[in-house]
Amino acid sequence: MELSITIPTQHSNQRDENFRKWKAESFPTQTPRFYDPKKMMDKKLYKYAAEDRFDELFDHLRFLSSMELSSIIYTQVSPSGNSLLHVSASHGMKDVTELLLQHFPRLMTGKNFHGDTALHLAAGAGQLETTAILINKAKGHGEANDFRYILEMKNDRGNTALHEANDFRYILEMENDRGNTALHEAVIHRHHAVARFLVSECSELCYTENKDHESPLYHAVENSDKEMLSILMLAIPHDDDLLEKLKGKSPVHAAVQGRKRKILKQIAKGKPELLRQKDEQGENPLHCAAFLGYVLETQFLLKEYRDGAIQKNKEGNMPIHVASKKGHVGVVDAYISEWTDPTEFLNTKRQNILHVAAEKGRHQVVRHILLNQNLEPLINMQDLDGNTPLHLASMHGRSIAAFNLVRNLKVEKNKANGEKLTPYEIAEKQSKIVELEFSGEQIPKGEGKQLMTLSVLHFWGAPKKPKVEYFRIKGRPLPKEEIKDRISTLLVVSVLIASVTFAGALQLPKSTDQPGTTASNTTTNSIQNHGISEENEGILRNVYIYFVMVALNASVMASIILSWAQLYDVKVAAHAVWLASVLTGGAIYLMCIAFAFAVAIDVGQHFCFFVVSLVVGGVLFLFQTLVSIPLIIPPSANQIIERIASPLIYLLIFALYYFLDWLYFKLKKKEE
């Protein structure tokens, strides 16, 4: 289709005569030099082309030799790589554009540094007249001297335009460095008249996608341009297989993501088949709305495209499963209200919406389902592997979801799955795996939830066991190499403690700032400065000596025990290591207390400092006492204490986690 343009006759007779003269002018034959190094265009030539001053432009060109003419036309460009045709077409200068095409038709396929042809720039600038001139010339309606050259050009595969498309469509479908055609540029820049003209020439342009897999239809929706969308949809023939031809990103998905309900209504009315388009994950627009939690868009799409509610994506999930997976209660309700039996919504793993919510830890959805009596059949349903929702919550460490499930009276807590495991046994198994993988290391953030889940199930879902089970300890003999390493480490520590305490016994602390001062002088100074008395200082020094002496002897005994422990078998050595650990730990403990008394003696002449040192020392004494208890208790007793205390500790951590999650949910809801 050729566009008919009425142009007001504002040119003088002289201009018309000059235009015809230049049109009939002949120029030397040029050799295209598109691949030669580019040169900066003369700014006067740029100005002539941008202002439609064809007299000055062609008067400058007609006296040039073939080589000079080829250089100016094909080599000299603007800073963006634009030729004279690019400049005139983008500025809407129809006379210069027509004359350039008449005498230099090979400029039609020339590209700038960004891969744009003159048609790209004309369409992007909204220049309808020059766009029409370019298309009409490409169709062969002009009087170009050598325009057949364009159609005979070969691409990198050796194909001419006739091989690639139907004549002028080759020009229309040329892409820039972004993969955009001229129609993309017109749509992106909202030039309705240019877009209408381009699709009237070739409706197939509506289906082309750029490097970002975006079609002109997609851009029209993204821009919320209702008029442009209407132009494009009207241009598509009714008998076209739209879903087969339209590739790339779905325009309907773009409308859903942008919450553009008016655009959705327009598409549903004009091209309802677009509602069935799927993205690369195999998801239709209902999946998209479910993923984002958009209730109103879901309700609209359910009315217009109800069949999409039972379609599955590549993961095998229906839209309602996607909503449950993301924790969108409102969207889940929208689907439930459309169907009376919720057990019908099963994915390829035969999982219902409660399975999916429990597996992903969406406890808001879990709680909502548990409170709905009509959804009770979902609670204990088993998937392909025999797992109930509680099994999946236990397996994936979803502590809050497991807490909600296990406290519900309708949940079967001891139901076995396909592997004959109950939810508690699964949580116990997963926790052991975590403990083995990160033994002696800090447990990563996500893995700690597995232990919290086990603590929840321990109190609400564990089978009843006799209390005697807590006291049955399975001893694990230490490897010989591990015992040797422990002996070596403890021996070094005990010898160091013995050395330090021996030095401390030889050099007693004194309550004075002057080195070499006697105790009597110190006492006098202390009394004068209202510090501790001589008698009290002597008591402190005696206590210091006592603790240093006991620490010294304990460390020496530990060293002796460790020395002869290496002479006996592994069983005896294991007990010796425990005894040496107690003695070494006790020596460290006593040495720290002795240090506190030494500080008290040293600052005794200053009463305030003396009190502070006693208070700080007392606090540290309590803490050291607590951490020293495990050293005194035998390893078997430690295991019993750990078995009883661990669930309580993780339950307290879970309670804090539950509170923080509740607080976050409330604040988020308040913001919304």
C-alpha cells in the first residue's frame, strides 16, 4: 500500500524548477565505500541536508570527481555515523531525501554507528513524509537511476532481498544494534501516524522481536499507549495464527506486571487470543498475576480466560500453586471461590496448595487453609511420594509452617510417607545431616531452621518415649590419632600454665607505683590515701599465693598424667585425657582468679579502683564458673544434658524468630 500525502504548495516556482533540474542532473558513477574509514562530515553539508537546502548541497556536489563524490556520500558522516540521507530523513527534509535517493540509492541500506538506517531515524523522529518517500522508493515507485541495486544486494549468507523477503520488506525488516526495526522505533517514540503507515505496508512487522525479545506490541503495552496498541491490533489480519507468529515477551504479561487493567480489557476485546500466550517458563498471564499476587488482575483474567486456571507451567504447577508458593492468600482465595472442590487442584507431583505452601514455608497461606473448614480435605493428603504437608515442612526446615500444622488437631502427626518415615523422623534425619556437615563449624543461616523445626516437632509431634531413653548414651570411642592430638595440645597448655604460675609465685604483687618500695612503705601510703589496710593487703596476698600454688600443682599434675597416658592403650588414654582436661581447665580458672587478686592488691591504695576490680573480677568469676562446669562433668553426662537442653534452646530461638516474623508481617501490612 502506498501512502498518499498532500503537501502544501508553499515552494516558489523557482524552487520547483530547481528541484526538477537537480532531479534530472547526472552525477559520475560512484563506487560504494561503506567499509572505508569514516571521516567527519563538513558541517555545511550537514546543515544543507538538515534544512532542505538542496540547491547549495547539490551545487557543491556536481563539480566533484567520482572519487571525491564517493568519499562525501559514503565515507563522511556525523559523530553518530549518520550519512546525508540519515540527516535529511530524520529532520523530515523531503526534497533533499528524494534527491539523495534519486542519485545515490545505495544510501538506503547504509547504517550509522548504532546500526540505524535512514528509515529507522525517520520513523523514530516521527517524520511521516520522509518515511513514506523511503518506503515508496524501496517499493520501486520512485525514479532512481540504479535503485534495482538495493534489491540485488546480498547479505552475509549470499541472499538478496528477494531471497530474504518480498522486495521492499527487506528494508522494513532491517534491524539496528538493539534489534529494532523501523516499526519498533515508531512505537517506542509514540509516533502513531508513522506506525499506522508502516503496518499498512507490512502487518508482519507487528510480530518481529528485537534482541531483548520485545515486539512492537510489547512496547505499546509497556508504554500504556492505547492508541498505538489499537493501531497494531487492527493491522493484524483476523486469519493470522497470532500465537504461532508472535514470539518473545508476551504483551499480556507486560500488562499484568504493570497492573494495566485498561490495557488488559483492550486486549481481551480486540485480540482475546493473546490472553493464551505463554512465556519461556510456560506460564500464561494467570501464572504471572498469581506470582505477583495481583488479585484484581487474577479475577479479571479468570472471567476472560477461565481455561488458563488449569494450565501448568514447566514446573508442573497451576496458577493457584504459584500463588500458594509465593504466599499470596488473596489470589488463592480468588481461585478457591471459582471451584467448590479444592482437592482438584493438583500439580504434576500430586501436591495440593497446602503441600506447596508448607514446602516453601508460606505460613500465612498454611494458617489460612487450616482455619477454613472447607479446605480440611487438604490437610492430610499425600503426594506422589506419600508426603503430607507436615512431611514437606519438616523436610525443608519450615519451622513456622510446621508449628502451625503440628498444633492443629486435624493433622495426623505420626503418618508415614513412602519411605515409612514420620514428620518427626524426617526432621531428625535432616538435623543429623546438618550436624554432620557442619560439625565444629558455624551452622549457616538457612540450616539453623532445620534444628528449630526439630525442636518444634520434639515438643508437639514426637512419639512418646520413656524418660530412661534420655539417659541411654552410646559411647563413641575416640580415634587414636585424635587422642594423640589432644594429648599434645593439652601438654603444651599445661606446661605454659606451670611456667606462668611459677613466675607469679616468685614475683608477688605490691601495692605501690614506685618499683623497689617495701611493703611497710606501701602500707603507710595506703593508709594515708585511705586505701586498704596492711592487714587486708596481707590477706589478699596470701589468697593470691594460694591460688597460684594450686594452679601450679594442677598444671604439673596434668602434665605428668599426659606424659604417662602415652604409654598405655587407647581406653586408658581417653580417661587420662579427660582427667588432664579437668586439671588444665581448673588451673586456668584458678590462674584467672589469682590475677584478679593481684590487680586488687596493685590498686589497693585507690579505694574506687579497688572496688571496681573486685566487682569486675566477681562477674568474670561467675562466668568462668559456668563455662568450667562442662569440663568437670564426664562426657556421657554432657551428652545427656545436651540432649535435654538442645530442644529447649532451639525452641527459644524459634520463639524469637516467630515473634520477629510476626512483627515484620504486621509492619508490612500496615504500610500496604
